Amino acid sequence: MSINGNKILIANRGEIAVRIMQACTELGLPFVAVYTKEDDQSGHVDVARKLGGDQSLYRIHNYLDAGDILSVADESGATAVHPGYGFFSENYRFARRVTERDRPMTFIGPSWKVIRDLGDKINTKRLARKLEIPTIPGSDRAIYDELEAETIAESLFEFQVKMGVNRPVVLVKASAGGGGMGIDEVEDMARFRQTYRRIRNYSLRTFNDEGVLIEQRVFNFNHLEVQIASDRSGTNPVHFGTRNCSVQSPGLQKRIEVAPGFCPTELSYGFDGQKVLNDITEYSLSIAREIKYDNVGTWEWIVTPDGKPFLMEVNTRIQVENGVSACIASVKGDKNVNLVREQIRIGLGEDLGYTQSDVTFDGVGIEYRLIAEDTINGFTPWVGKINRLNWSECDWLNIHTHVPLDRPYQIPTEYDPNLALAIIWGKDLEEAKKRGIEFLNTLKLTGSDSSGSGMKSNLPFLVEKTENLLEF
């Protein structure tokens, strides 16, 4: 199927908008970009003008205003919408609206039914258990009855005691929540009832659904991911390896991602690291086949210190860290792998065009998220102006940023303070880490706030955490 004749509306901002524009240009596809008043100095606006001309730019009020975005789509004659990540990327109602309106368009992502079904934590857990895939112990449906919730919590406390857990903890989660919203932990039954009622009431107010999940809290785990791609047939998913995303802020926001997820050839683990990687990869593919997954997506896992994996959730979108998986992959010997480009191509109906045997891996990739934040004071966002951002070009380094390099840039307080992504490749973990430290130590990143004080960034934190990457 030819993808010619399509025009892509990019319903996002910043770094991912830039990467989508570049991918569209590589595919020979025209695009439409949007921006808000607060983002008029963003580099993604510059790139849109450069690659698409002034006619490719439309100002909107809010990236979360579906009506605004779809009005731009109609005015510009767009035939497809790419949501990027965040915003509408995992909103099945928006995806359905895009594809089923009077002037239907293509949603660049999985079909809305797949987004709906895998976006439901309960449904995902049920599907996994049906396929005998390990999930975190706990309820596999929303609990609405307080006595039933207490029974489940008691059984989880007893299970943890039998497993030798010194400080058993149970999680109480709003079943309709997401992104860390509506979740609390309980250390004993004395507090459970009060917490259950509070989360239930919160869920009812926030999501109009008082269903609650009860799960075991797992401590001291590594956070791994499996990158999947599949075309619209949903029958031929392939994986692009694993990632380790265990370096996070206290708020569980990722800061460093490494591909592959473990490095058993260079590091010792208290379990068979390669077997864990193979298992979570095959488990992820089996779910993709079962549900006929039809675009790119990420299966998220936690792995305990004894090597037991548990499926957490499925992210039905492109992820920030897609590039670190691409940098260690080749398809039919071609190292120019771009998962954003693949997402657009298969999203518009092209066949995948390769099988798992055509995908090979080489080396180790590290992705750093460069963020304006004060890591010493609770990772609070830093507000100010970037005066300088530059680096030495290397064949092992890729930088993705929306920060303009030719002028000062005031960070909009309305959005997150992510500045850039740096992706480093090495032939092995040792070389990748060495190159990573070299990059971090030579990067020029300066700025000042309204009081004239120098900028705060997470560079020292990234340097510190690089030393022990992939150790467990």
C-alpha cells in the first residue's frame, strides 16, 4: 500500500514534534505542526518553518483541545494525526473520534480498540494471566466491595510474610487512574480500610469510577521494557529489544534508559539475565499476537532481585526512549533504524516488510534525559532562560532537542522542563559508559533565572548514576 497522498498533523510539541517532522520529511510526506502562544519560541516551530514552510504552522490555544486540533486538520487538509507521546497519544476516545468522524483520518498509533483494551490495567492483567504470563500479585478486576478488598489485602500480607518479606506493603490504586495518580501504600491492616475508602472516593471524584485495585508492593526491582512493532494486520509483531529504565527520580520519572535491559556478558547477576530478557520478550510478543497489536508499543516489566519478571502495563504509543532501542538495532543489515518513521509508515498501512530474523542487535545504547531541575531539592523544576546549549559532534552521539541553538530560550513554565535527549552508542557497556561520561562532562549548558542565579540541571545526577548502570 502506498502512503503517498497523506498529510500528517503533528498534535504535539517539543522534541517529539521535531522527530516526527524529520521522519515525515524522510518519507516524503507533508506535515502540519501546531504550537501555542507559550511555545512560539520553541525550536519545533523553527524546524516546522525550515522543513514545511510557514504554511505548515498553525497556532492553537491548547495541545489538549481536541476541537482546536481537529479544526486545524480540516483547514489544512490533513489525512492523519500523529499524537506523539503524552497528550492524546493513549486516549482511545480521541483516536476513535479521529477515525470515525464525518471526514475520517488515520490515527498514527494502534487502533482505538487496542488502546482501550490495553489501556485498562485490569483487562491487561486478565489477558496476561490467561496466557500464563506473570503479573504483580493482586486483584485482576476492580474491587467495589470493602469486605472483599480487605480479604484480598489480608491474603497479600500473608503471602509476603511467607515469602520472607520483612516489611510487607500493599498498594491501593484507583483502577481508572494512571501516571501515578490515585495510588497509596499500606503497611498493615489497621490503616487499610481508611486508605481504601480515601482512594475509592478520590477515584469516584476524579474518574467517575470508584473501582480500586489491590496489589502487592514490590521493592528493589529493575524496570525493564520491551519495544514492539507490528503493522495493521496485527499478525506479525517483531521486537526491537529490551531497555532498562531503572534510573528514575523519586517521583518515578525516568532519567536514564539503557538498551539492552541487562548485560550478562559483562556483569554478574543473581539469576540468568539472558533468560529473563528472552522471557519478557516472548511474553510481550504473545500478548501482541493475542490482541492483534497494530503499531509500535512498549511492554513494561519489573524484575525482582531473584530474577522474577512481572508485567506492569502496556504503553500503546511511541515512547521518549524509542531512539535508544533503535541505535543498537539493524534491519536487514541497515543500521538506519528510526522507530518514529516506522510508526508512521505502518500506521498509514504499509506492510512491516521484515520479520524477526531480519532484526539484529549490536552494542549498548544509553539515553540521557537532560532536564532543567534541581536534583538536590526534590528534583523541582528550574525556571529560567537557557543561554547556551552545545556539544561536540561525534559519530556515536545523537541529540534530540527543541531548544533553539542560535538564541537564548526561556523555558515555558506551562510545560515540563525537558531540554534534550542524548543517545550514546558503544560497542559494549564499558565503552558506552565512558562515552556517556565524556559527553556529560563536555556538554555546554548554561542559563540564569530571574534573580541572576545560574541554572540547575540534572547533569551531575546523570554522571553519578552512569557508574553503576545495569548493575542489580
